[in-house]
Amino acid sequence: MTTRFPDLEAYIRAPDLELLQSRLTIELAVEAWQPIGQQISGHFSAVGERAEIVIQDRAYKNYCSVWIKHNVTPWPTDLDFAKWLAGQLPSEVRCSQSGWIENEPLDQPTLWYRLRGTDIDQVRWD
């Protein structure tokens, strides 16, 4: 059984931000997106709980990040979320291979999933 991540995050290479926002709005019924600097923030409700979603343009180089702060979504893990995003957008999507681990050793290489359409591979992103 897959452990449900408490939050979700994925990175999208140079996405059409309006298309991304539209797809998330439809899928999660996001309410009232608010621009804050280079971020766009919105809220949605599911399973009787409310959650915030944040889109950060150019979070890393030409990648935008999408962070769902409280995972009340249909996707249990970052990879599940990234697969959905890759199916919605014509852009490369990346996500971590595991949830965040406190006190994780800094000297170990971090592997990421890279999704292009239905293709998934592993990359280092250091």
C-alpha cells in the first residue's frame, strides 16, 4: 500500500500558466486564484477539508512549481500528481521520488522522476 503524502509538489518546465491554472481549477474546483508577486494562490475543498494550492513561476530556472499544502486530492503521492499533470500539459514534469524526510543526509544524490507524456525516467537534479 502506498503511503499518502501530506502535501504534493511537482515542477513543470516552462508551462502555459493559464492552461495549468485552468486544468487545476477544473479538476480541484479551485476558488478565487490570487496573484502574490510571482505566485498564484488558490483554495479548494475536498473530503470536508480545505487546502491551499500555490503556483510559483520560475521556482527553479525555467521550472514552475505547483505545491498543494494539504493533500486532500485524488493523488496519494507526488508521482501520481505528476502523472496527472503530464497528461494535462505538453511540458516536462518532475517530482521527487519520496516525501520530504527531516534530517536527510545532504551528501546523497537526490533522484527525481522526469515525465514526458507517458514516459517516466529518473534523473539527478543537483
